[in-house]
Amino acid sequence: MRRISDVALIHAYKLAIELDLDRDFIKMLEKEIERRGMNIPTLLKKQEE
């Protein structure tokens, strides 16, 4: 999944949650976010600001 930018990955993750997409898809995105060393709670907090 290295073909998309970090920004695109974060956007896809937030949108997947917002649209309540398939849980397996969201988990796949979470694994990639973590693999890239990003912190999911931090990403979600930034979304609220």
C-alpha cells in the first residue's frame, strides 16, 4: 500500500470511518497507518480541531 501518500491514506481512513465502511477495510488502513509510524488517536484528534 506504499503507492498512496500519507495524506491520501489519512483521508481514506477518516472517510472510511465517517461512512461506516467495512470493518476489515478500516483495519487494513489502520495497519498501514501504524506501519508508517503514524498515531491513530493523534490523527483523529487533529480531525476534531
